[in-house]
Amino acid sequence: MARPGNKIIQAKLVLVGDMGTGKTSLVLRFVKGQFFDNQEPTIGAAFFTQVLSLAEATVKFDIWDTAGQERYHSLAPMYYRGAAAAVVVYDISSMDTFTRAKKWVQELQRQGSQSLVMALVANKSDLDAKREVAIEQKDWQEQHPQSGVG
């Protein structure tokens, strides 16, 4: 809960990425401290809130966990419009999800807020034996030098 006298900041946070990358698992761990081995796919989007009390302020996150299926892609702008931050998630055991994560970053740079903070998250580190995406992807920094992600 909020600390007495602390300013309250409300921030919209959106998670985007391919289906099966673990977006919902990340949100459930952050919001509820839970993890399920077999999480059902998100339909459309799911909404969560989380409050963090920091020394400087209390931050109330409104979190939109978007569906990763291609058929829901056209709905994504409705969720990331006005977002303060976006988490782009990919699965380390799938190069395809990493390739599409690059497209998400480009879309967010093009259509998101100018002040949007982005984080690129490599998920499913428990699948390191099946890793397809190298820990350092040199082509990422070369293609996105101003992204702040790398």
C-alpha cells in the first residue's frame, strides 16, 4: 500500500510478444507471486494491477497482458496506446519469437508514445539447453542503435 505522504504515480504497462513466450507467467509472478507450468493462452487481453511502494513514490501499475496469437495483433494498439512502458517478451528457445520481438519494438517505436520506456525480455531461461537465441545478438544492436534495448 501507499506510504503516508508519498506521491502516487499511475502507470500503464503493456506486455507484447508472440503466443507462448510467457507474458502471462511473468505478469502472474509479478502480481500474485504465482507460476503455473501449463498456463492457458490469453484471449484478447487480460488486465491486472500491482502497487509498488518505493522511497520516492508509490507506483500503481495498470497492466495489460496482450494475447500473442496473430489474430489478436490488430487489437494491440488499443492496449499500448498511452502506455508509459512496454515489455516485449520472447522465448530464448525460439528464434522466431525473437525475430517477431524486433517487429514489436519497431511498431512500438512507430506508434507508441514518444516517452514510452521499452524493455526486451528473454524468457524461459529454464530452456537454456534448447536455446536458439544467443545471449548476445550482435545484429540487434546494429539494427536498433537508438532503441536503448540490447
